[in-house]
Amino acid sequence: MTSVPTRATRRVLVICQLDAYANGVKPVEIQRFLRQRGHDVRLVDTYHLSRSRRAPARLAGRLPAPGLRKAALYATEATAAALTRRWRFGRRHLSYYLLVADHRLRRAILRRELPLDDFDLVICETVYDAGVLTEATSARTLYDAPAPWADEVYFDGRVTERQHHKLRRLETALFEGVDHLALHWDSYARYAVEHYGISGRNLMSLNFGCAPSPLRAEFAAPPRIVYLGNVTAGFNNPALLSRLAALYPRIDVYGGPPPDPALGLHYLGYAPSTDVLRNYQLGLVTCSEDQLRREGFSSKHVHYLSYGLPVLVPSWRRHLDLLRGSVPYTEDTFRAVVEDLGEERRWRSVSDEAYAQAERLSWDETLRPLERLLGDDPHPSRDSTWT
């Protein structure tokens, strides 16, 4: 696609962490979207910010980068891996200190390394680096948060009640301190207004999108189900996924890290590409039942929709009316729901709804607010539903 002329070329910096999951998708789409409209976009991947780029190939990504702050960040990451991944006490009581240390070190490193004043707009796509947005700069700032972070780690059992309140205060100050604030799904933005008590004065809509596939999934019976994504995170409820797999064995699981073999999942490693979704009839979402995830959103959901897959979603997740092609289930109804979608007419009807929803959520639609943000009016209209 050729570039679309714009009234003025803006310089945009996108700070992100390009991992193998959803965090690696949206920043690249933002870069593409803005470049096609004639803007000068620089993407900075901080995934290996603490690691040396000069190490021999066999040690690539394993040695700390030069500099005291980067060495401290490297040590913080190593300590977190040692003390909070498997040790229950460490996970619950020590994670807070390491998360805050990581946040502050990244802010200091990026403040020194990035010429923020050279840009018209600085976008941050990850909470770990978002502290740099509070630095004094002539650039406007946009924090596009995946989810409310303090509540996410609290419900995941990684901080105590007292630490949760302190982390919320840090995050609230960040939410209020940027020029523009978005979350990856509008229901998360409303959650932040209601539960964090933020003003919402700087909120804008910038939902997660998708690229509708030109080749859709085809009907087959009995239906095959696919699960795509992280299979160890508590908020994805791997225990529920395990129980559903016992109820209906035709569930294939892609993602990582590799799950506990005791879960009994038909695990196929990382998907070579999202095109594997064409080989299935149904997409599966699992999530925990906490307050945040009830209001939440899964990026895998829109990936499924983009191939015309009806999406099986826990009945406790709210706002499914905003994602057509979604089919709620409970453990008691799961098999019956799947069997109902094994009837071709029923499947095709829901599949058409799913694909039409994907077209409404194409990246060129969901990222459109960035055009207004970089146009003559730097203050896109605020949605009255935030408050």
C-alpha cells in the first residue's frame, strides 16, 4: 500500500516490547498505520534493554549490557526469575519491590537514551517502560496500556493488599500524568475510571484490532477447537483449560511457555503463524473469574474472529455483546455448546457474525483515532461513556 498524504508529517516514537504474544503485535501495526499516512515513525524495542548487543553469538541475550543502570536492571530481572517464579512466598511478597525497581530503572535508562524532544508524539505500549512518559518533554505523550497493571498483578497473586494499594497509586499517577491515555479495550478504560477513580479527562479509544484473513476457516464435524496464547499465566486459567480438554479432547493448544504435563493438554508448541487457525472450527478463550477479567478482553479473541471462528468464552466475561460471534459457556454446558455448533447451519451463522465483527475491528479502523491525534486537532473528542 502506498503512503496516504497527510497535512503535516509528524515524528512519532513508539516504545514497546516485541514479545511472541500480543505485546508484539499492536506496536508493529501502529508503525505500519502511521507510516502509510506519511508520518516518520521510530519503533524502539526494549525487550532486551538490559542485555548486551555485543556479546558473542553463543552468548547473545545472556550477558548484561554495559553501564551501571543496565547492570542493575539485569540483576533485578535475574532476581525476579529466581525468587518469584516458583517460590510462592517470594511471588506474593517480593514481586512488588522488583516490579517497582524494574519500572524506575527503565525510566532512568530510557530518559537518558531516547531523544524525546525530537518527536511530536511519544507512544508507550508497555507498563514497564511507561514511566519515561512522565519526564518533561516537548512531545505529547500517549500511554496505550494493555490492562490496569496494579489490579492485574494483584489478582494474579503477586502482591499483598498493602502493596497493591501502593502500586495502584503509582499507576494512577501515570494514568493522570500523560497527555493521552488509552487501554487495549474500552471496557478496561471504564474499569480504570470506576475502580481507580481516575478523571478520564485524557482518555481516548484505541482498541486492539486484527487483520481479517482473506481465507476463512471451513466447517467440519465434529468441530476442532484451538487455544492460542500463554498457557501458564494465572489470569488465563490453565486449570479451566485442562478441565475443558478432559470434557472435549479435540482441543489443540498453541503457545508457551510449555504447560505443566499434569494439565493433560494436547500441546503443539508455538504456532508457526496464525494461519493455523484456518484448520479449526472454534476458538477458545479461558480466563480467571476475578473482577478485572470479568470486565476484560483477550487479544486471542480477535485473532479467532479474523478467521471467522466462533469464539467460546466463559459466561462470566461481560460485554460479549460488543464482540459478535462470541458464544458463552460454563463447564456444565461446554459439551452441549460445542455439539450445537457442530450443526453446519448454526456454525455458518455464527461464523459469519464473527468475520463481520473482525472487519469492524480491522487495524485501519481501530487505529483511526491516531489520525485525529496527529492532525490539526491534537485533542480527539472524549467519549462520554468513560464517566
